[in-house]
Amino acid sequence: MTTQSDTREALLERFRVESITEGALRAIARKGAAATMQDIADESSIAKGTLYLYFKDRDELLHRVSEAALAQLLAKIEDVFSRKLTFEETIRELVLTKLRFFDERRDLYRVHFELRFPGGRDPLCDSRASVPPPERQMYVDRLTRYFQEVLENKEEAPRLALFLSETVAALLIRRIPETSGPKLEDDAHFLSDLLLNGLSGRRKKS
Amino acid sequence: MTTQSDTREALLERFRVESITEGALRAIARKGAAATMQDIADESSIAKGTLYLYFKDRDELLHRVSEAALAQLLAKIEDVFSRKLTFEETIRELVLTKLRFFDERRDLYRVHFELRFPGGRDPLCDSRASVPPPERQMYVDRLTRYFQEVLENKEEAPRLALFLSETVAALLIRRIPETSGPKLEDDAHFLSDLLLNGLSGRRKKS
DNA sequence: TTGTGATATGACCGCCGGGTCATTAAAATG
DNA sequence: CATTTTAATGACCCGGCGGTCATATCACAA
């Protein structure tokens, strides 16, 4: 085993892992969290047993998939931050970016959403829930950091991050299944306004 | 079979159904959506087979439980509406009411939340998702109706309702697992302000 | 070409959970 | 109390899934 062959094999392995991850993605996009190891194997054009050569078990595989899906979103989000827009602009862009991202890649949305709570059918409920979300949390954490930088009251940052995150998610829940609906930009605009200015302005003139 | 005996049996049956429903509630509060028919039977002090005398199958049972849980919340919400408060007051009360309700009855929250998407592991994904949510939708619908009455732009009502609903849910996600945290009233106040006035006011003075 | 180690395979296992049904217990009836 | 009708039970069946492992296939070296 030379170092070079190590690298080679490592590369091959990485390729395999990625290919399986993509297969899993497709499987989950189709069947949601109910996707079977067999489903994933089929979708990866691979035998079920092979999956276990590259992943310890189902949990680890799903974990990886979720991670991979999120990474792409995080990259786009990071891009928004790097543009150093005003606060309002940033919010608008964040909303639009996430909406667009998942609108184009509904498969990723399915993953993001269905794996929201990892174990799914976990009996380790009550007490252990203090380590609640998976790497999805990374997204919320990133928002939190931004708010901490930019807000008067740093204490509120986590709540605001969650608020923003869940709020966009709410819109997506509506958008994804429906075939027709408001144009994406309209939804984004609507939500941004709401987030920024609140409900008060919307009361009937009366 | 006289009419009276019919009534009698019907009453007994209703009692049985209710008792099972409560058992199921406890089971789900413990184990979440992973709760087994056996779990439910145990929690109801009843044999598993008996469940099937009163419910067609697992789906129907969970459906009922979800319905029952929601009914209690809807009653409280209706109460808020009947008080004919101002718009702002209504929003604040809606937030507070839902937050309080689930804070006291975390078991119901678990049901409400975990059964959010009924089938759970349903393979009838993509296409049929146009009939997406369960009777939980009733809650959002009720909010929608309110917004339609009270808002300038009726078209926005469904989106606003969803927005309000998901937003409170987001806070609950945080609150429920955590043992300590901001006081309930603080959270409610925070969220209401946010909903009503938006993020804009929160930017750092700078 | 043949031998050898690495990789892939899918039949198989054990378990679990939904749902059934012959049997048993209880209640109603006379 | 005997009999019949109704309700409850839990052992059992079956399908499905996560995970394993003896076997087959492949890649490459000699």
C-alpha cells in the first residue's frame, strides 16, 4: 500500500460514497423518510449489501445525505452574506435564495424537511431531546450568527433565526406540493414584507 | 333491539372510544408517532384486538386522536374570536393562547406536531399531496376565515394564516423540549411584537 | 492465463408491528 | 341456573425492513 494507491482508493471510495448519496437523495425525494435501504440501493444501481461497505448503518447514510443537501444551501446563503447588503436587503435575499433553491431542487427540500427530526421513530424522546436537531441546525446557527452581528439585542438572535427559518419553511410547505400558486418572487416579496414590517399595516382600512 | 338499547350501546361505545382515544394520546405523548398499536392498547388497559372493534385501523385511530386534540385548541381559539378584540389584541391573544395551551398540555402538542403529516411513511407522495394536511388544517382554516373578515386584501388571508400558525409552532419547537427558557409570556410578547411590527425595528442603531 | 486479494452481491436472518380470528369471558335472556 | 348472544382476548400470521455473510465477480499481478 503506497501513499499513491491510498489516494487512488480514497478517491474511488469518495466517488462511490457520493454516488450512493445521490441515489439516496433520489430515493428520499420519491418516498420521503420511508425510503428503504433497498430503495436507496436500487436508486443507486447497487446491491443492498454494498451500502454497508460505505456506511455503518441507515442512520449514518441519512445523516450524510442531509449534510450534503444542506451544504449546497449553506453555500448560497454564505454568498448572500458576503455581498454585504443592508439589513433589509439581506433579509429579502435570504428569503428569496432559500425559496428559489428549494423550488428548483424539490428533491433536496424533501430531504431537508423530512429529515428535520432525524431519528423519526426514535423512542429516545423526552429527556434526550436537548440535542434536538441534526446538522440542519447549522443553517439556523448561521442565521443566528448574522443576527448577533447586526442586531441591537443579541439575546434575541437565536429566536429570530429560528423565526426566519421556520417562516420560510412554512411558505415552502405550501409551495412544494402545489402545482400552481403565486409566482415565486411574489411569495418571496410577500413574506419579506411581512417579516420586515409586520402584520399591522395589513389591517383593513375600515 | 329497541331504540333505547341502541342509545345505551351507543353511549357505551362512545365511552369506549373515548377511553381508547385517551390511551392513544398518552401513548403518543410518550413515544411519538412511533407509538405501536400494542403501546396504545397497553396504555388503554385493553387487548390489542379490542382496538379493532372500535377502529378500522391504525390510521383511523390516529386520525381520531388528532381530531380530539385539535378540538380542544379550536375551542379556546374560538373563544378569543368571540371576545371581539382589536386586531392587534386578537393576534396577541391568539399567540398567547396557543402557547399556553401546549405549554400546559405537552402531550397534545406531541400529537399535534408529530401527526402534522398524517401518513408519515406514506408512499403516496408526489401527486396526491394536494390533499396535504389532516384535520389540523381546520386550525389554519379558522385563522384564514378571521383574516378574510378583517383584512384589506382577502387574497393574502391563507398565507397569513399559515404564517401565523407556523410561526407559533416554531416557537413551540424550541420551548417544548427545553426545560428552561424564557418565560412563556415573554416568548409570546416577543413573537407578537415581531409579527405585528416586523424585524425592521430591531436593527442595530449603529 | 492463472492466482490472489479486494470488492460486490443478494439470499438469508431475526425482529417487529399491523391486523386476524378461534377461543374465552361476560352479559343478556328466559 | 341454563342458554344464547355479544364483547374481549392474545396467540398467531404475514409482510417488510435493517443488517449479515458465504459466495461470486472483478482487477490486477505474476
